[in-house]
Amino acid sequence: MALSQEVKTMSELSDDWGVPQDWWVMPDKQWEGGVDPTSTRAQDPYFWWFMQSGPLSMLDAKAWPQRIYFSAERNLSCPSEQVADICKNFHLSIPKAYDGRRYMTFYMDVQALRESLWANWSPPVGQSDEIAQSGFEGSVAEKVFSLQYAECFHRLAMGIPVRDLVPTEPPPDTSHANDVNTAPSVPKGTAPDVVLGLIDDGLPYLHAALRNSSGTGSRMLWIWDQRWSAPSSHTTFAGASSFGYGAVSVSTEIDNSIGKLLRQTSTEASEYAQHGFTDMRRRNSHGAAVLQLLAGDSSVCGPSAPMRWPTKQTSALPVIGVQIPFRQSSRRSLAGWLAVHVIDGMNFIAEQAKSLSATHLYVNLSLGAYGGPHDGSAIVDGAIDELVAKSAPTQVQPIAATGNTAGTRRNPSNWSGPRLPSGVHARGTWKKDRPLIFTLRVPPDKAEDTFLEIWFDQELPLRAPIKVSLEGPDGRVIEQKSFFSRSRSNSISPSSAPNETRIEQHGILFFRKVSQSRSEVKEGTKWRSMVLIALAPTRRPENGRRCVPPGDWTVTLAFDGSIKSIEGIVETVQDYRVDAWVERDDTWVGSRRGQQARLINAHGEQAAVTDENTFTSLAHGNSVMCAGAIDGTTREASPYSAEHRAGWIPSYSAVADRSPLRRGVLVGGTHSGTMRFASGTSMAAPQVVRSLANIALNASAWAEELPAPGVPDAKKGLELP
């Protein structure tokens, strides 16, 4: 839906922010990423999709979230005064932790922005209230969208829109200052040399395996609950996070709960409920398994994994935890929200470790998405690398799980042969004389949007003769010709019911420069072009949004000879290497898990589905160590353990399966005394962290903890014993 012409003109926006008014294209029912191809500004395709599938489609106040979070790369040459003006103009809030930083996160207070625009809003005379309201919402959309053209950012990527924000309030009778950096109860003279950190969900901070040496307190010094809508009536945390959302608890408050447990005046379940951690009623959680492999006392929880811990030193190390809002954010693609929470979480953990004068900090990242450039140029990669470089005197080492993205299905026609690839990744070469075809199989009853990222190995030239077409299961097609097509395409949408809310259901977004990939090279700034295929859910959601039909969706990259003659400009036609990744949908442990869309080789297309280069999105930074999974019996890589790309293999691998037939290792549950089996590279990463921590504590333990330096295996890296 195009913005109302009676609202404010695009020329005003163009003069202020350089928005190319000639390329502001938003056709009806489906749309094409119409943006000036000569623009030097990078675009975030996910931001375009969010705006068109919500606010710009409905033009209604109900379509707007209260906040929109972003991750960004700042233009350090931009004066601080200009940054302050932009923050004021757009109602942005940048945490103090990112002062002077190149990479950051921030949020836009959309509610405050709408109020400020409303104060100066003058609807045209003679319009009905409904039309005037739509016009106002259109002006809000223009304002929000123009943030992409702010000169103080090289690039920005949208995180998650927050619609159910409830401010966290400290309890009125608290004796703790509302300062996150309030020092926890660390015994005098025992300042830790090594601190462990992790970012995960469902962290059981009251578990007996995490008690201190006296058994009367917890080794969890801080835990930041990043949920933005934690009910304030059920929150007893000492203070709100300095990042503007969530709540932080220090060890003194956790120790108070442990005291009640020891006096048998309360239970773990009731204490979790009192603190607002209602998810801890579940018997299992991903974070519980990871946390106890990372820092659990084996004398309390048992030998959780078939690994040797020659010392109990790591069972006494302090821990800083960040609990991501997984339950609130699942049922959505991981495309944007995860990066924001990981960047903030990493900076929070590093800030607290530095306040303890710790010399070493090891952070476990047993999570990740599937999309992204997969070359270390994403915003989250740069943010983690910058944090590690600027964390002195504390040495920060992130360890990320490589991911469970390798295929485990057997080939029915060759049962003993290689396993079928998972369908997360496909690769091919686009040639002038041969179209490149990808087939995306979208399952029925899928509650999340489906995203397919198609990456070119470089930034395409201005008049690249490529057109992209999307054919639905019913055979109808829409096309996007290069970067500047303005024509409407035939809709493949089913007819809408009378008075149904119209929300866009699919789109082709094709940009020369995308904010997800930018790197500095000798020749200057390197960008990569990307096509984003966005599909609405195949299950009809409760908000009345239309769904798309399940089945095989065919994406074709083909040569378009008509582009060569436009304005007399002829581009050199060359071959391009193309990679496609299906973005991950995820759910929390214990919930109903929907099916994941995947790529298939359906028609003998030139793009081959492969498991190569399927590390998760957090495992590509230059400063990140990667952990893969191996089988404890065969010592071979577990079949699901993600495969490497050229020059990038796992740093280490640890046992995450007992044998080919007995998957998983023994891990702890959410409550003391409970155990279960869990497998995956998520279980390997904390074992690598623990071994590295032992080395930092006792250098002589190297021979016992880690393998001798040598040539790492191409699939496994170096194996832990």
C-alpha cells in the first residue's frame, strides 16, 4: 500500500535524509524492494519486510510496537552533537556501555515518537477521521523508515519489535541500590582470576550444583533476565539493567532464596515463581543443561559428561548469566532479535567481570541462527570482536557451538551411503546462459514467517542483468528485475475475506548493499548483495493475517537482457557464486516444535544442497572459538555437527554422544537432583569452556585437559580427551 499523498511529501524526507523519492515503491498485495540503486546507503531487508508486512500495510496505530531494537555500526567520524540530535529526533536510547564504540545496540521509543509527531500534526481540512488517522500513521512510517539514512550509522539492522513492554520496577522495600555494578558477595581475598559467563535460556541459578564452597550461597554473581515484559509485581530484583530492559539480580538476593531453601521454608519452584521465572516450572531447559556442564559441581550433580575434570577448581568459579527472552521471542525467526540480545549480553558480562578485576573471562554461546553472510562481516561478529579487543585488562574469550545443522537423514536409495544434507544451505554459480534455481519446501502448519537469504559473493554492479522470480506451489509467479523494477506483479495471494485486515504475505527484496555484511579491505569498503525471500506463515495466525500455501516455492535467478540497454549502460556479464541459507525458526525446550522450511534438490537444479558452511551465525567472528560435537565411542564427529567453510573449522570438539545408538550425555535438569540426557554441539561448547578455564587456572594441566598442538582435523578440529 502506498503512503497517502496527503500526508507529508517525500521531498521533505529526501532533503533531510537523502531518501530517494523516485524509488519509494510499495505496490499493493506484494511489493518489490524499490530503492535507488545508486545509493551508497545499505538497506536492511528485514526492516523493509517488517514495515511493509505491518505498519505500512495496516496504517493503524495497533500495528506499531512500543519499541524497535536495532544493532548498528556507528560512523565514528560523525560528531557526537549530531548523534545526540539524531537520538533526540528519533527518540533513540543508546546504552552508556557503547560510548565510543563502533558497534552498538539501541532502541527507538516508537510510542514517544508517535506522541511527538502527533503534537505537531495538522490533518488536512475536509478529511474524515479515518483518512486523517491513516495519513498520520503514514507520516510515522516515513519517519521510522528514514532512520536507515541517518549519517551517524554506516549500517543498522532491525532487532525485535517489542509490543508488550512492562517497565520493571524495583521493590519498594529493597535495601539494594539500583546499580547493576553493585559488588556481589565475594569473600574477601578471593577475587577470581577466572570468571565464567553464558547467554542462554532457563538458567537454574538456585541449583545445588552451583552453590559456593560453604553451601550457603550461589556462585551466580549476577543474572540478567532480558525479558522486557517481566511482571513487576513478581520481580524482586535489585535494579533494572543499564541497557534499558529486563532486570538484574545480584548474588545477595539469590543467597536469600537459598537461605529459605536451607531452612526448608520455601522450595525452588516457589522462589523461581516469586522472581518471575515461571518458565522454571519445566523439568528441563536448554540453559540448565549448558550451565551445569559449564560450572556444575560434579560431586553434587554427578559426572554429567564423559570428560575428565582433574581438578575441582572450575566447580568453584563464579558465574555471570544472561537469560535471553527465548519464550517471548520464539515463534519468530531468529533473523534479528538474537544479535541484539547477544551483543548486549556479552557487554553486560564483560562489564561485570571487569568490576571483579578478573584476568580471564570465558563466555559460552550455545545458540545461533542460520542466516547471515557467514564470512565474519555481520554486525554481531564485529561487535564481539570489538569487545574482545577493548576488554583489557580482562581477557575475554567467547566459545560458540558450531550448530546442529548437518543432515542426519538416511538416503532411502542408498542407506549405507552418505547422509542427506539438512537443507539449510545450498550453493551454485549464476551464469548468463543458465538460470540458477532454488527450491524451498515450506511445511504446513508453520506459525513463523519463512526467510530465505540468497547471497552473492560480491556487490553486484549497478545494472547487473539479473532478475529474480518467485513461483508459488499454485504456479503463479512474481518477479523482481534487478534493483529498480517499478511495475506491479500479479498477486499470488488468495482472495481476502470481506473486511479482512490486509497484511502483506510475501515479498522479494533485492538490494545491492545490505546492512548484514560490510567489511573494510585494502580496496575500501566491501559490500555483498543479497536477495531476501520472505513468506508469511502457512498456519493462519490469530491476528487475521493471511497465510501462504505450503509446498515447494521455486526461486529463479535468470539473465535479463533488457537491462543492458537501459540508459545506454552495458554491464559486463560475469559468473557469480551464490549461497542460500534458510533462516532458523526456533522454540524453547519442552514446547511444541514446528517444522523447519528447507531447501531441496527437486528438479535437478544447478544449486546443490550441501551441509558445507553451516556454522551458526555466532561462530564466524575472528575472536570466537568454535566447538563441535563428537561421539564418545567412535571418536568421529557426530552426524549433526555443522560442517566448516574453507579455512574455518571447529577449534575443538567434545563428546556430546555416548555412542552412535546412545545419543546425548547426562546433564542436569532445572531443579536440584534431576537429570536427563541431551545431545548437540550446545553440550560440547561448555566442556571446551571448562577445559580452557582449567588451563587458565593451572597451566600445568594442559597435557591433561587439551590435546597437544598439532594439525586439527578438518571436521572436528582438536579433540578433547
